[in-house]
Amino acid sequence: MKDFTIFWGCTIQTRFPFLEKSTRMVLEGFNLPYRDLDGFTCCPEKSLVNNIDHGLWVLTAARNIALLDKAGVDLVSPCTGCVSNLATVNSELHANHKEKDKVNSLLNEIGLEFKGSNKLRHLVPFFHDEVGIPAIKNKIVKPFNGMRIAIHYGCHMIRPSHALKNDDPLDPKKFDNLIRAMGAESVQYMTKLLCCGQGLDRVDQHENALHFARIKLRELKALKVDAMALCCPSCYLQFDNNQFLMEKEGEKFGIPILYFTELLGLAMGYKPEDLGVDSHRIEATNFLEKWNRLNCELSRTTELNRQLEEGFGIAQP
Amino acid sequence: MESLNLKLLEVCSRCGACYHICPSCLNLEGYDPRAVIKDILAGTYEKWLHHKSIWQCLECHHCLEICFQHYGFENAMAAMRTVASKKGLATSQVKRGWDMFIKTSRLGEPMASARKKLNLPEAAKSGAEDFKKLVKIYQEKKKSGVKRNES
């Protein structure tokens, strides 16, 4: 596997450092060749920078990508927005040589050149495609058998597909495959691909942001899921923080929001508090208790089967 | 965005296939991108620059993915936001975010104390200094380009 760097983005390091913690723990658990790279800026955030100055949006992203060209490493990010923005600019510059030359004439003045020759990937498709399901299954010591988990993909993990090219943009499967590899049921639901709506919180429309969070959380509450899984700090903010705010106002949902890396870390046997699961605003206590109980039952069943095999000599498949 | 493709938008104004997948069309009352597009085509879009609708496009790219032109009305909404921002009509959070981005190159700084508590390594250095240099060069080139076009 080629060396890669992690693009943490602004939100994880500013607001949710525990998500960085769980990401590092699983990367190290799989002994993956990653390293930190100095010099990154904001990706930059499309809905903010591109709305105001398209040229600067392209230039800033191109500068971040040029740092990869200089270091000769791929990029992986646990933030959907960062990957989507960088990949969109990458694809725009590959398709438009005039624009690429213009960008490079500016980057040359600070000693950089955009080539865009390294892979830019989100952590979820990276684990699916590069680490692979069999290797993941090998690392799992405490599976989620019997747990019902609802996946929220996050728009920018998969769209725009012409730039990301990592899953079906309207019927994605990779995150589902990973959750199933950890033993859980991936609960299918009507609003699965609905945008989280967090963007509205960034344009002074908090009530509308809550409206979006409520739609999904109400459906998941009715379906009695054990948790929601996602891998985007913005979606995390929407469903953990805004769920907490709505609960304070009286509407109870009780749906813990677990990051992909936290679920994987738990299944690999790491302690919830070491992964930072205790830093969430919506507590995961019920989820963890049920999971522990099911694992006790699972190990008792395994023990029973072992005794049956010994006693009667029945070959188990 | 550099410019809008009015030919594609003309088709958008009569299509609306993406209304069945756009999260804001489905869930926010009064959100109607085709009304905006029709006004853009007629040259009477001024009123939308002050309207909350143009900030309600979530840039989820659903419209882009199902659009047979691979265009989607997200382009029209982004154009309206750009023009609104130029006229100082961006929402206050957008203005704050932009200021922070230009000043620091990021939308926040790593929390040193929390990192220590979590036993995380020191955060990698940001590229703020290089970024500021680049922005200066970019803005100077942009200004001289505008002057060239005017003369």
C-alpha cells in the first residue's frame, strides 16, 4: 500500500478531537502507512468559499493537492466535505488545462506545482477498497451481531460522483458492506440518503437545520435502531449536537451517533472511553450495554456448541 | 463558478425532474428553484438576492446526479449566492466564516488542551503563511486583470 496522509480538516480538529483519536487508533490497529503532513489549510469549504470567490476556492484546494504532489503521498480523509471539495477541484483542473496553467502560474510563485497525481479518498471507501473486507473481518474480536445500525452516508462521501468515483451516488453500498462485516444489521430506511441539513445552520437558518435532523431521527426512533453510523464531522454535529438541543427542548430520540472509526475500534476490542465515545453529547450507554449483553450470549452459545461438538462428535459446518 | 450556461438553465426551467430528490424541495416550504431560474433567464433576479431561498440549496449534488444534462439547479443557486455576497448580502455567519478563512486559512484551530488530554500528537503545522502570500498574489493579479479589461 502506498503511503498516505490524513487530511483532518478544520471541524474535526477544532470541535471533535476525539474523532481524530479513534481514527488514529484504527489506522494504527491495522498498521497502515500514514503520516501527518505540515502545511494544509482549510480544504476549503465549498459552500463558503466557492460562493464568494470561485478562483480562490480552486486555488486553495489546488495548493493543498500540490503539497501531496511534493510529498508523493495519497490522501485519505475522515471528512466527507474535505474529500469532495478537493476531488471536485482536482477533476476540474484535470479537465481544464487553461485553468490548470493559470493556477500553476500562481502556485509557482510559492514554490509549488499542482499535478494532481495522487489519490484522494474518503476513509470509508478507503477501508472498503484498500484494506478490504476479509482483513477487516480478521481484526474483529467483538462483533455487533444482533445490533441494528442505521447508516447515514453523508452526501459528500459519494457525490459529486464524476469527481469522487467511489460508489454509486444514488445507491451506495460500501459503508453498508463495512457495517455488515462488523456483524451488525444495516437497517434500511426511507430517508437513508436524505442530506443531514447541517448546511442550514451555517447560513443562519437554525430552525430549518433542526427540521432536517428531526425528519431522520423520528424515522429512526420509530424503527427502534440501536445507533446511527456516519463518517462526516458536519453530519455528526447535526445529529449529535442538534439532537441534544432538541432533547433539551423536550423531544426525546435517544439515538447515539457513532463514527465509523468508533464502531470499527469497538469491534476491534478497544475501550469506548479510549476511543472517545464518552465525549458525545448523546450518550451511547444503552447501545454499549446491549452490545455487551449480546456478546456475552454469543460467547455462551459458542461455548455450548463447543461442548456439544465434544460430547456428541457432531461436526459443525 | 465562472459563468452560468443559460441554454442548460432554459431546459431546467421546464424540467424539474430533480424536485423529487432535492432535499430542500421535498422538505422546505416555498423552496422553488425553477422560480429563481425563470427570473434569471428573464433578467429579473434581483429580488432573490435578498431571499432566504438561495441559501437553502444544501449542495448535496442530488440534482446534479440525476440531471440528464449533468447540470442541476445547484449552479443557479450558487450564482445567486455569489452575486448576493458581492453586494454584501451574505448571511452574517457566512461573512464571519469568510473573514476567518481569509485571516487564518482555516475555519478554526486545533484545541491544544483537548489534544493533550486525549494523548494526541501535536497537530501538524498549518499553511497559513504560504496561504496568505498566495492570496496576496492572487488578489493583485485579479485586480490588474480587472483593470486590463476596463481599459
